[in-house]
Amino acid sequence: MKTTYYLNGKKTSKKSLTEMLCTDHLKQLTNSAKEGFMEDPYEEQDFFLGAIGMLTIQFS
């Protein structure tokens, strides 16, 4: 399953996200998004990160 990250609507690499966030926190968000995707694939997986912005995780 391919994972795509968007920060404030712009495609972002996992490497740049790990620089902004802790690696463990990014893994938690990705696992949470994966669980939500398995329950309902049509639901958008968004997370508010405070001053950083809105993180959207998509799977394909």
C-alpha cells in the first residue's frame, strides 16, 4: 500500500515530515490513518498539527 503525505494541501515527503515531527509521532499518525482507512476507505485522514498545519495522509 502506497502512502502519500500532504501538508496544507501540498505533497510532502516523509523525510521532511520526520524533520518537523518526531519519528514516533509520525508512525502513530500513519498507523491511526491506516486503521481509519481500513474501516472506511472513502473517509479522508486529516490531522491538525498546530502551528505546522493540516496533515492529510492518503493510501493507494
